Amino acid sequence: MSKRSRNDVARDIAERSFFNKNWSNSKITEATQMAYNQALQRGATNGRHTVTVFGEKITVQLNNGTFQTAWGQHKYKLSDFGF
């Protein structure tokens, strides 16, 4: 945050969605793997695919069947990160 203004960071956070902040890193990893596997089982190979894992929607981005990234549906503010 030191290289960007507080307003820039706040705007960036507002435009993104995240995994549940109460999930551990291992739960995020597990949910991501499960979401990826579900997308592949449905025949997905490219683009964004949203599935439900642990009762929450997870979106995975695929490129030629290769995992690119994943995110949850939670929206947060700077105050949620302790700022």
C-alpha cells in the first residue's frame, strides 16, 4: 500500500471479489482444487466457470484446460483488512 494511494487501493479492492476471509489457506487451496476439478468434469476448458464448494460460489479461470486463477464472491473494504 505504500506505493499507491489509499483511495487507489480502496477502489481496487471494491472492484474485486475474494475468498471468505474466515477460510484458512489450506481451505482455500482445497476449495480451489475442488472447483477446478468440477469445472473439468463439466467439460470446461476455457474461460470462467463458477461452481459451489463448501456452500460458497468459487470461480475458476481456465486456459486450454489449465488452471489460471480462482476467486470467491466476497466483497471487502479496506477496514476488513485492518486499514
